[in-house]
Amino acid sequence: MLDMYDFNNDVWLCHSFRGNCYNYTAFTPATNVLTEVRVFLEANPSEIITVIIEDYVRSPNGLTRAFNASGLMRFWFPVSRMPRNGQDWPTVDDMVQNNQRLVVFTSRASKESSERIAYQWRYMVENQYGDSGMRAGSCPNRSESPAMNTTTRSLVLMNYFPSTPSLTQSCRHNSAPLISMMNTCYEVAGRRWPNFIAVDYYRRSDGGGAPQAVDTANGQLVCGCANIASCRENMTFGACEVAGDIAPSGEFNNQTSLGQFDSRPIRFQWLIGVFLMAGMSL
């Protein structure tokens, strides 16, 4: 999840306000981070990365230039293959075999026609971010998003982080309350698990943490079990090895976040910064 702005005659990453980037809010040229993405994709030929852009770039074809300069276009998943009306996505194997391993969304609708970058809200729903999105038992959509139970949007993005980042509170936020919110949003989103989970300080938790939330979502999406470790090739959906794996759980085990993360099969480790992505289809 990257905020991109026009700045210094280029496209920059910037966390700013009023639609403008300033010297004191600018972070780095977008090409620097996008080049890191390219290096990762080159080194990991079976991995897929999704970039969701909060888009304040007004310069014509500004995003296209940034992605071209970073050498990422050869990995591009074309908007022509994006599923409409809630249809299924291609499998991971299909995307890997075609080397279409970079999925990019923009928050500006016009960019889908002008730059062939998918308009985010045409393909996904997203809950409210910040403090108002962390109220137990509630999972409202953010104002730009269709309602959470809109099944003509095939992807679900779940935010769970406060309006003001808090290192001291992140352990608590990224533990049992995170799993509880995921279960709440599952019901509100028409009994759909999140494909993307956004948190602050993903390495911090009192237990399994955000990586365990991703394990849980991947398990439910891939094989109908409460942990991806229960999924096996050619198994019957929902035929979990452990009976307790079938139902969603609000409890965390005692494994550390990094231990749990490192134990997952590599094909499910879709992680960029604080943005944790649960699996699409396999």
C-alpha cells in the first residue's frame, strides 16, 4: 500500500495531506521502492506481489513512467485479465507460468483507461481504516469502497490499525483482537475471508500476530481449514486433519510471529512491509 504523489518533477512516495507532497512529508522517489520490488520478483520466480496505490499523481502517464523506469512492466498482470463482477481470479500457477506476477491497483478510476492500471474499487471492498475501523463487532466499509458484502467485487481488504501509529499498543492490536476483527469482517463481507490484511508493526504481537492471521485466512481460502499448515494437495475442501481447524478461532497459540511466518510454505508468503496479503486462489 503506497501513497504516490507528484514531487520534484517525479513520482514520490509521500504520506501527506491536501493532495500535495512537501519537503517534510516526502520519503523517496517511487522508482527506488519499485526497483526493490523488481529485484524481489527476479530473485523469487514463484512469488506474486500486489501493489495498491493511494494515487495523487496528476502528471500524464506518471505512474506508467515510474513502473517502466523500474523495469517492472515485464511482470505486469494486465487489466484485461482482471475478473469482473466477482468472478474467479486466475490460479497462482497460471500467473507464475505467464510471469504476470505483479498486480497493481490505483485509487483513481481514470487511470484504468488512460494507463491500464486497475481501479481498486472495481475489484475489491475495503473496511474503514483507523480508530473507527477497530471497534469490536463492527466492520464498516470505508467511504470510497462498495459495501463489504458486495459480491460483485471479488477481493476483500481488511484494515486493522489505529489512526495514530502506536508502537506500544501494536502488540495488543496485532494479537487476539486482530483475529476477532477478521472473523467479524468475514461475516460482514458475506462470509468471505480477507485477501489482504493491513496492519502497523507486523512483527509485533503477543502471540501468533499478523502472520498467524494470514495463515488463518490462507487456510480458509485455500482448503477451508483454520491454518494453511492443514492444507494438503488434492485434499477435499474442509477435510482438515484437526477437527478444530474447521471453525474460525479467536485464540492465538504461543508461537512467535516470526516463527509462525517462517514455517509457512513459501508460496503463501506474500508480504510487503506492514501490508500482509492472504492468498488469492490456487
